[in-house]
Amino acid sequence: MINEKSGIDQYMRTLIEDLGVPYEEQGMNSNADVKQALKTASKHKAGNAGKPEFVFFSDEFLVVVEDKADINKNVSYTPDGDIDLSRGVIADYALNGAVHYAKHIVENALPVNHVFAIGATGDKHSHEIKIAYVNDASIKELPDISSLEDLHPDNINEFYKVAVLGELPKEERELREVNKIAAAIHEDLRNYGSLEGEKKATVVSAILLALEEPTFDMVSLKSSDRLPPNELEQALLIELENQRLYLKQQP
């Protein structure tokens, strides 16, 4: 008889394998702390061993996955809007079960205090993937995800900072830093460069573009004597033109 969950099981297994991380399933766990914590984490009977569908580490974070074939059995809430962790519900709903395991682990496996709980329901073609962050102080449900790419070892720390801590995305942080640097350069050119407004914007753009390109050569802007403002401007404009030509030649 085919396991009714084989479709969603196989789909989640494929997503995990795409991450390139070691994983274990159905109670097999080589991490001594996690294994010990799960010894009494059964969803069905207190004191029995718990067996999550999948468990894996991505960087410093542990990820616990539970899945159900019924797409409507992903999460159930208490009347107060919290993820319900009562005994019957954690056995019937994917995210509830995953959070149950995650909570049990952070409370009993001392070195493990960052856990992402994932509830997946449906099948390969029609599915729902919910995720929550669990530590020893709180449970935070996060927006649904469409894949596990955010949990890749290269991405998970950024995902944690943005989704859990509420920090700005990396691109926006970098943009703000660039704007801050541009404003500082603009002010220095106004105070020390004696450049006109329109030329200042061009020079600032030249500097920022030049610093982004590996072909930029600081030696061409160095001299034993400080360049006069007009010569500095000219040197930067030449460098900007060089960068424009370089970028134009790129495929």
C-alpha cells in the first residue's frame, strides 16, 4: 500500500536535497542533543519518542519539517490566535506538529536554541509551506514560503535577520549605506572642491561607479601633491568615462 503522504514527503525531500545539506528523517538523528530531546517528544503519547518527518541543520539553525497530504491540515490556532499545541492538534496539523517538536528541542537540547519549524501540506503540484521561528522565549509564525531557498546555508542568516529580527533586506541596507557615502562625498566636494552643483553630482556618480568596478585603479588618482579641485574633477570624469566604456563592452 502506498503511503498517503508519499507525494508531499518526496517533494519536501527533493527540496531539502537541493539545499545540499545532510538531513535525517523519521526519528533518525545523529545529533546527540537533538536525539535526546526528541526521546520524550511524541505527538501522540507523552513520554514516547518524537519522530519528525525531516530534520537538518543549515548553518547554526536547526530546521524541523512535518508534512500532511491534506492541504487543509497545515495549521490550527487557539481562540487567541496562537498556534495550538494541544495533544490532538499537534498530531493532526503539520505546522503545529513541527512547532511542537521545535519547542521540545529548544527546551531540552541546550546547545540548540534557533529552530525553524516547517509545515508542508498537499503534493508536488498543489502545496502550502508554512514556517515559524521557535526559540526558548517565543514562537513567531512567518509569512508562507514557496521553497526552501531562504533556508540555504548561504541565505539563512539573512533570512533570519529580515524575517525574524525585522531588519532591512541586504539590498536596502547597502542602498542606504551608498546614499550615506554619496551625501558625505557631496558635502566634501561642496566644502573643499569648489565644484558647481551639476558637476558635483557627476563626480559623486563617478566615484561610486569607480569603486564598484574591479578595473578601477586608485594609482591613477594618486600624486605626491594634492590635486587641485579642477584636476581632481577631470581625473574622476576620465575614470567615469573609462568605466562607461568598460561596461558597454561587457556581454
